[in-house]
Amino acid sequence: DACVNYNVLNDSWRSTENTENTWHCDRYIYWSGWYRFYLGQTNAQIPEKCVGPQRCGTYGTLWINGTHPLQLNETVTRRVCDSWGGSCCYFPSHTIQIKRCYGYYIYKLQQPYTCYMAYCTATIKILVTNRTSAPLNAEGFMNITTNGVAECLDACVNYNVLNDAWRSTENTDYSWHCDRYITWSGWYRFYLGQTNAQIPEKCVAEIRCGTHAPLWINGAHPVQLNETVTRTVCNAWSGSCCLFPTHTIQIKRCYGYYVYKLQQPSTCWPKPIYCLLLRNTPCIDACVNNNVLNDAWRSTENTDYSILHCDYYTAWSGWYRFYLGQTSAQIPEKCVAERRCGTHATLWINGAHPVQLNETVTRTVCSTWSGSCCYFPTHTVQIKRCYGYYVYKLQQPYGCSMAYCTVSTENPLTFTPGPTHLSTTAQSTECITTNGVAECLDPCATYTVLNDAWRSTENTDYSALHCDYYIYWSGWYRFYLGQTSAQIPEKCIAENSCGAYGPMWITEPHPVQLNEIATRTVCNAWVDSCCLFPSHTIQIKRCYGYYVYKLQRPSACWVAYCTVYFKKLILDPCATHTVLNDAWRSTENTDFSALHCDQYIAWSGWYRFYLGQTSAQIPEKCIAERRCGTVAPLWINGTHPVQLNEIVTRTVCNAWVDSCCLFPTHTIQIKRCYGYYVYKLQQPSVCWTAYCTACHKH
């Protein structure tokens, strides 16, 4: 599916807001396959209207003359125009294909007519799901059945966004909007600007929210995660808080926000509208509901105190998570020298962080000053252990100038700061210090993706030659071949392969230990030699289930890095598993005209189940025969593991001829991961039997 198998383009210079003339040209790119655009961390799209020239980092700006597809999985062909010399379509145009995926678009791009031209991007428009929703089941999911096949859609994921500033209860400009004219379908999430919003729970004064009669809910929002409630919607008009006939809507509690199944109000005079106010924060897990502090000056490596910071003046409220750059950080557990962390008196905790997942502890905070590690009166903070990081309930310190210090969670910073310093630590995090301020990035999380099919060792077509000498390599890279992780081969590759004359390979094995970094020599094959031209070295890091490479420019052209499919290593099955996303496995599927049999599958390794975009699990109770796309559905006779990382063995039964366990049983292993399960599946004893799935119980 092209919605999964695509290349990522994340070039900030492509933005329509960019007016710098850096003269990029997309004619020099050998476009292959499908592409998805980003601007930073936000989905982007090619604009649908003429863009002025000398924008998007080029001269002739490319845009599409037509609209994007609306239906999920719909593919359209659109003409690409260029803005040049006062014309919106000056040079001969070309066509591209566009596909509508769930929440974004992908493009099959082509070379433009000439230089300098480049595809422009703008932040993606909100996409509206076209699925027809159904009432929520007990677990808070929508069950949708098409041709007897069920798909479970979580309303917390499958919703439409409404971000209308005029809906605010603070808006007293009555521009006469009316929600009766809207054909409401599915679930909706409200925003005011970039902040989550909710429908108010009390009467709102008339002539607000951009209308005459503001709508509000007569009752509280749900409190429990995934809880769904039905609430009456009232309208305020003519001195009454509920003048016109009421109606009801459904509300679901998601992580940090609500979604609403809205209905048309009863009248359009006097123009009722759903009102909004900024969301009240419900009591939810501090590991999810926290504030981020990403202040580089808090680093213990920062010795610049020319700009003093003081945490006494901060109105601390709720829980906080620390970062240094893109890396999780924590308050140090030992005394920190004074005049660091952008302050005079550095704050640190006198005690260890909690060890158990979800454990919360109280720790004393000390301040370093005048040669003492605990000079001023202390105070306490709460610390909670989350999955891979900590959160803190911070309090005001005794006075100024004091500030909380931070070190990298995975890497206590140990190198000496300099004007501009780059090092790779023993914990294999790359750290950069500028003006005494440190930032540590894990290459396993911060890398560039290279997904070039022509790099495959199976590619012997060198009619379109590539050369990695002309690429300005920077940072770390991860290779893919299609949807599969790839790696540089460890043996000599025949010349005229990998889209180049001289294919490049490494002379020694990859690192084996997790997070290990190795330096390897890169050779090139040419004229019957496996290492003809001068070699060079690269760094390779072993991540969970893949490698990342710090690539360097080779010594000559035409040579290019080769790739082969990644050799699977023995890893945590929570990270390395195969996904099974078969809608026919649903317990709601009663269509057995196309029978499936899991005895024919050569099961290998661990598997994770999905139904649509939702995690799924094998049911723990007997399933009626002739469901799940088979005759005898398979279920487990026992419960799933409860503790994180716990592995259990369970008996698999089959339902047939009024028996819940008719044929010989077998056993499988099940592991509890963070938010889902993985299964080491085995072949059942007979046909037609197949593993059933149901939406994952949270």
C-alpha cells in the first residue's frame, strides 16, 4: 500500500512562506515511487492555488491545478503548474498522481520541465473522515460492518477537527452562525487555536459564540478514560437557559481531550451554535498529562551565568517533563557545582529516582551555594517513574537565584564543553555543546531515512547512474528497501550493481550489542577489485531492530552505498514483531463464504494483532462457530498477562459442533507490552480454524 510504502520529504525551504532565493531545482531529482511531505513535524501538502514566484526556495514555484482527493484511498491525477514571469502556468505542465491516506496525502512526483523549479508545500488542511460511524460498544469503539466484515474504530483516533475561533464563549460578536445547517457525521474534537476545547457545562449568556442562542451541555463530561456518556444539549435565549426543544449528544473521554458525536439542533432561529471554552484538565495520568520544559540553559554543562534564571518566580502547577534538545532529561541526583544551569544556586535532588514503573516518590531538593551542597532551606518535590522517563511535581525554591538543573536521562553529560564541541559518549548519544550549553541526541531516534530502491544489491540496472560523492552527508541515516529495514552489505558486491558502477560495502560485521557504535571501513567494487579506489570509514550504531549510519562522502564517482534486507537479530518481541491486520479475524465477522485456515501458515516469531488502526487481542472466551472468517474460531482458555513484559503460556481452543474445545488444543506464548500484547503463534491441529481477534481492552 502506497500509504505505508513512501519516501518522506521534510524540506523547510519548500514552505510557501519561504522567500529566500536559494534556487533549488527538482528537475535534478530522479523521482521514484511515492512521497509524503512534512514541514517540521506537521503534515504538508502541495498548494492548490498559484504561488508567487521566488518562493519555496526556488524561482518557479510548482502547485497543482485542481483539488486533492476526498475519499479515503482515492487516487487522482492532477496537472502541475509553475509560477514564472508573471504567469501562473508559464512552462509546459506535467501531471502527478495523488492518493488520499488517513490524515495525509502522498504524491507520485515527476520531474518538472526545467530549472529552477521546485514543489511547494503548505501545512495540510484538516481532512474529514468519510467513514460512517456507529454507536460505541462497551469498550468505547465504533463497530462498522461492511459485507459482514467488522472494523473497530476508536473515536479518540477517528474524528473530525473543529477549530472555529468564533465558537469561543468570549466571543460577543454575533455573526449569526447556525449549526443546524451542518450535516454532522461521526465524531468531532474541538480546538480554540492550538488548545483543546470543550463544550461548556453551564448556561452561556445569549448572543455569544458567534450566534444568538449558544448551545451548552446540561451535565458533566465523562471522567474515566474511554468512558462514553450521553448528555442533553440546551440553548440560551430570551432569558431562558433551555428555551427551545433539547437534543442529546454522545461524549467520549480520551487521553487529554474529549470527542463529541454531535447532532443537529432543533431550530435555526435564533441560530443555535455549539459553544466552546478552553478544556478543563481532567484528572489523568501524570505520565500523559504533563508540561514540557526544554531549556538548554538548565544543563549541568552550562557554565554561562551571564543571564541568570530563577525558578522562584515560576507559578509551578501540575507535573513537568524535562528535555535537553530531543532527549529526555532528569534532575541530577548528586551535588552540582554552583554557577551552572544558568543560575547561581543549582538545585538537585538528595535521593534516587523511583525504579518501578508508575512508582511515585517524594525527594528533598537541595541548593548548592558558597561551598555547601545544601546551603539554603530545602523543599520537596514528587517524582513519578514513567515508561522511559520521569515527571516531576515541582515547587518554588526558597529564593533567587535558584533553578532546577537537568542531565540527559540516558546519558549523564561527561564531556568538557567548548565553543562548539561534538562527541559521542559511552552511552552512544551524540552531544553538541555551544557556548557552554549541551544538547544530546540519540541517533536511533534522530536520523534521516533513505529509501532508494535502486540501492538494492539485486538492482543490476545501471542505465541511470547514481553517485554518493555529490551528496552532502550530515548526521545519521537509516536505510529501507520498501517497508523493510535495510543495511549495508558486509561482503563484496559485484560491480555495476546498486545503481552505480562501484557498489560500496563494509569490510567487517555490524555491531551486535544494543546501542554499540562501531567504525567500519567502506570499500568499493570495480574492475575485478573489491576495494579499488581509496576507502573511507563510517560509524554504525546498533538500534532496536535496525542500524543507523553516520555516512561520509566516498573518494570518487560513480560509487554508491548498497543495501540488503536487514538481518533480524534476537530482540525484544515488543519491538520486533510481525503485524497481522486482517479485518476478517474480527469476532463480529459472520461471513464465512471465504474460509481461512491458519494451519497453512508457517508461523515464525512474534505477532501483534490490529483491527484497522486499533490494537486487537485474541478473545479470552469461547466464540460462536462460523465467525472470524473460518468454521472453528480459535480463542485462548485463560487470561492475558497483566504485568509489563510478563510472558505466559495459554491453551488455544476451537469452537465447533456446539463444543468450545472440540479438536486437539495447542499452546502459544503471550507477552504483555506497553499498551498491547504480542503472541508467539503456532499452527492449529486442523482446518478450518483461525485465530480470532477483538478490539484491545485498555
